Amino acid sequence: MRMITFFLVGLTVHVVFFVSIFDIYFTSPLVHGMTPQATPLPPPASRLVLLVADGLRADSFFTLLPNGSSRAPYLRSIIEETGTWGVSHTRVPTESRPGHVALIAGFYEDVSAVAKGWKENPVEFDSVFNESRHTWCWGSPDILPMFAKGATGDHVYTHTYPAVEEDFASTDASKLDNWVFTQVKSFFLAAKSNSTLRASLLEDKNVLFLHLLGIDTNGHAHRPMSQEYQENIGLVDAGVSELVSMVEDFFGYDGRTAYVFTSDHGMTDWGSHGAGHPSETLTPLVVWGAGVHNAQRVTEPQLYKDDYLQDWKLEHLQRVDVNQADIAPLMASLIGVPIPVNSVGVLPLLYLNNSKQFKAESMYSNAIQVLEQFKVKMTQKRETTLSFLFTPYQLLTESKQAEFIHEARILMQLEKYEDAISLCQSLITNSLDGLVYYHTYDRFFLGCSVVLGFVGWTSYVVLIILKTHASLNRRPSLLQQIPGRTLMRLCMCVTMVITVFLLIQRSPITYYIYCLLPVPVWYFVLKESGTLTDLIRSAPSLPLWKCFGYFVLVAFGIELLVVSFFHRAMLTVGLVVLSLWPMLSGLFGKAKFRSLSWFLSCLCLAAFPLMPVVGREPNIHLVTCAGVLTLFTAACYLWSSHHRTPLQPSDRQQFVTQMLHVAVCAYVPSLTHSSLQQKQGLPLLNQIISWITLASSMLVPLLSSTRLFHRLLSIFLSLTATYLLLSTGSEALFPPVLSWLMFVWINIEQEAMIAQGVSGRQELSTIDFSANIDITKIRQLKLDDIRRSYFFVFFIITAFFGTGNIASINRLLSHS
């Protein structure tokens, strides 16, 4: 197989493996075709006002000020007198779109939306707004349109401000909330003189939705502990108070309005969200008005493992926590609309102030609504699985479903409402578990197919490398004697069997790719199996202790890398162990200076995984120091290489230009930080420099000399310039230290090759990328290349996670 063909095939295989992740773990959980379920009894409320304070943390809202007063005095009075309160527990990702989908549609965001940045509807879904008679919305253009787009008919009306108003560098974003409250006030004033609008408002099953983005925007710009964030909470509280008075006045204090105040997600102390820290997942919930319990005073300790009740001075009031998706069925129950058909929320009965019959009927509707999803999911899976292979969910077979429903109706007819509620809750639990069971039904099958293909491809690559670059004892093998036609016929038969099997099951087209890909891959593996036989025959000639040592290295090293994904400090452990390599291998005695440099650079780099990922206070002076260190490193190298490999005038000019560029980029963060602190926004000059730097970082190195170290130095300067613009503290020092270690690694590996007696060694400084070098003529593979391969993988992971992790990257992207 030619190299270009080998590369294209490898790229295709890895693309298939990457896409398989989405088919196995990121498929949509939503199903369609369910019948909406509504409670047959009259609801307690005619209308619902939903207020979502975007980015509001539970502790910021509930915690009292040092003087004992509240930041939100009106809502605090609701909690203590006329409403029911609790903590709403959100799920990862703690972003605005997933949070609002959970609140209004009752399910946790369709994970396939990650491919669209949580901005669009990858699958249409039902919501409380869709089930309502009319819904009026005011707020952000990023949130409101997705619910209007997914609604049937034209009964969801949205009013949004321009997207440019959402400025994270804004002096004060509370103007966004002022805009919403002002628009609502104008809306009710217009309704008094507009008979059509007034008539619509006086109908039942209406929803008013206020999306208040100011708190979230101020949190990003100034952090949750800032004065701007705290004052914005007070502004929202005052706005809610005025809104309630206006709504009650408009409807003549008829007592038929229910209010829900909550948040879509919280925020960390450093002004970000997206991950699963309690400050991000705990949000306030306050419900009051028609059909809602007044404040319930308690004397016994409440069974919560946290200390929030004492911290918030609310231990005397009943706390009712919910999962975020539970709010959707609560809102639907209050105004008497069907629970959204895709909802997985469980109705929190402790919020309802109604008869036991109403609660039982509402819970029954909730149970049937979730069961309908289960039945559709089960039917879909049964229709696409051969009957003798289909394994139903044992806790909820068709007979058990009928038994649950019949028993629940009997209990309600006998007015045993408490027993009926308990039975319905059990049915909901089983249905939700069953939904997960059928949603992941094919996961093991697909996983095995993908693993089989991946192992096959890896085996093929290893055999090709050994065949091309290893000195093995070549002898004819039995497998090589198998005629190619026989092997081809066998693979064709396997392909036909798999294809027929998938056709009968009406599997998606991607299933064919995952299941059929291993066939040609293993065909080529079997064709190259002679190389494996040669390796086995050559094994006795290899030093046993070295083989065992590399086996231990690989086993321990891979385990360390796996653990490092959960505990970054393990990278520090790995770097400390690697720092001892020259001493353990005997290189220290032959190259003391380089061995000492390796030792020191490993220890310096080992400090970074121990530093906090996010949440640090900006230290712009360290960014400047990193720029100076980068310039010093570049100057030292150019000075030391002047006599060995003199630079061409054009190369010298490019390096000087790049060094000046790094100096500018080291200063820009300081200027940006100062401007933002003074609330002057991001200077235009800084924006221009940043975009030019980003655009040039990938192109400029291509113009540099093709000598090894000259090209590497150009890449280092170009990428460091971009990195400095994205840094706010100690992470800016990471690229210079990592580059130092990489430079030492290249040189010390050269010493290791000399120690192994490899002939044909070429001076590193003379290596030219433009030369046509055949590496197979330089040397063959040796056992030590296993160690080099592991070092390479370890350094890649260290480069990626040394100063951050997936959660921190997500937090940065969520605010970009």
C-alpha cells in the first residue's frame, strides 16, 4: 500500500471511529408519537408567570447580608409568608439553552445539540409554551426563538432586544433586565386599550415568560461577588415586586395567577459555568400564587446533608428541592395544560395546595405521560430487533404496564389517593429506568463492533511498521500459504451475513459502516500475519529483562495517563518519574549537562498540573514575564547557533520580526486588563492585533528556514504570541517551559542513539526538511522506540491538560 493511500485510509478509519462516538453516546433521547396527557380536574390557576434570572446562584440569592437584610427583600418575604421554596438541581452542561429546555420542556437537553453549540433545535420537542393557549415572552434573542420555532401554531409571541446588547465587556448589564420589565409594563398598558389583546390575556392556560439575562452577563463581566452582580439581584427583585402588583391589578386580584421564579444555572466564583460545581448546579426556586402552598413552618430538623439551611437562615421553613426538569410538570399542573410529551420530570407534590384527588390525578397523568415515552421507545426497538434477540425490560413488560394502570385507577376510585400517588411514582421510576435501558440497548453491540475495527486497524499499522522498519527473522508462515482467493471469499461471506442481519433489523446506515469496517481491516491483518509470525520467532533473541521493563513501563504508564484525566496531579507524578530517566538509563554519565537540563525542565513543567485550572486572580505580570522569557530563549538560541548554522538575511529578518511580535503580544494583555478594569471595553487596536496574530500564527512558520531548529523556533515564537493573548496568569509560562523540555528531549535522544551504537547519525542542526530523507536507511526499529513512543504520547497529553482540562476549556468557550 502506497504511503498516500495508507494515510487516506487511516484518516477515513479514524473519522469513522470519531463519528461513532456520537452514534453510541450522543444519540437523541427524544421520541415522538405520544398522546398528550392532561389532568381531568379544573386547575387552580388560569395563568402562569415564569421568571428566569439567568446565571443566578442559589447562595447569592438566599444568603443574607451582614446586617441581616436580604438582597431580594420582596422574594424573601414570599419565601417566609406566601410561597414555597427550594433548590433546583441542574445537570451538566450548565448552559443557558439546556437549562431552559429542562425548565420549559421537562427533559435534559438532547445531547446531539452539542454539535450545534446548544444554539438550534436538532430535534423538535414539546414544551409548556407549546401546550399553552398563549405565551408571551420577553428577553434574550439567544433563548426565546427556539421555543417559538418548536411550537405548533402561532400562539408563542417573542419580544427580544438586539443581540449586540449582550456585551460581556459592558459597564453594567442590568439594562437588559430593565428593558424586559419596561417592555412588560408597556405590554399591560397597551392591553388596557387593546380589546383583542385584553381578551387573549383574560383566557385561561396562558403563560408570561420573562428571561432576565443581566445577572448572568454581569457575572461573566464582573464575577458573582462583584457589586454589579449583587445589585442586579436587587434590581430583579424590585422588578418582580412591581410586576406582581401590575399583573394582580390588571386581573382584578382574582387569585388565579401562579408565579415561578428560578434560574437556568448558577455560576462559579470566577464568573463561568458549564461544568458540575455546586455553585453552577444549585439554583433558587420560589413558587407562589394560585394553587401553591404558603410557607410551611417546621420545628424538626430537615433531612438535607448540606448546611445551606443554617447558612441561609431558613431552617424554620420547609425546603422542597427538585430536579430542574420537575418544574415543567409543576407549571403544567398549575394551569391545567398537558405535561410536555418529552418531559422526564416528576411532579413535586409538596408545592401544590390542592385536594388529594387533584394531586393523585396529576401524578397519574404524569405517570402515563412518561409511560407513553417508554412504550414508544420499546416499540421502536422491538421493531428493529429480531424477535429471538429482543430482550424486554423486565420490570415493565406489557402485562406489568396494564397491571400498574389498572391498580392505580382502582385505588383512585376507592379514594386511596396516597396509595395511588405512591404507585404512580413507582411507575414513573420504572418508566424512566426503562427509557434509559432502551436508549442504550445497542450500545454494547456498537461498542464491540467499533472496538473490533479499532483493534484490527491498530494491529495492521503495527504489522506494517514492523514489516518496514524492523529486522525480523523472515520465514514463510502457514497463514501466508492460505490462497488470497480463499481469504477473500471468507470475508465476502462474513460481509453478506452482516449485511443481511442489519437489513432484517432495519438498522441505520451508520450501523453498516461500524459493523462492516472490521471485515476489510482484518482481511489486511490476516494478509500481513506473516510479520507477526516473524516477530514471535525473533522474540527469543531479545533481552528478557528489557522486554519485561518495557511491559511494566507501558502498563504503568497507560494507567497513569488514564488516571490523569480525572486527577491532573498524576501528570506531575509522571513528570517527576520521567525526570529520573537519564540517571536510570546511564545517560547521565555520558551527557551530564543535557541530563541535568532534562531533570530541571521536567521538574519545572511538573509544577503546572498542580496549579488551579480556573478561578485564579489575573496576574498580568506573569504574562509579561513569559514574553520576556520567550524572547530571552529565542535570543540565546540565535546567538548560540550563529557560528554553527549561520542564518540567511531573510531568515534573520523574519526571526527579529517574530520576536517584536511576541513583545507586542506580551504587552497587549496588560493593556486589555487595564481597559476592562476601567470599564472602557476592549480597545479596537487590541482586537486588530489579536486577529492578525491568530491569522498569521499558522502561516508565518511556513516562510521560515527548513532547517530543523530554525523551523521549530519559528513555530515556537508564532504560537507563543497567540498563547500570550489568551493568558491571564501563570499559564503563560507553560509554552516556554514545555519548549525547553522538548528541545532538551531532541538532543538527549540523540545522545541515547549514540549510546546504542546507531550508525549513520546526522548532526541535528544540519537536518533539513526539504531534503528527501529515507528514514528506513538511517536505522531500524529498536526496543527503545517503545519508550520514545510513550514519551511522545505523554507529552501530548501534558501539553493539552498541563494548564487546563475539558471543563475549563468548556467554560472558556461558553463565554467566547
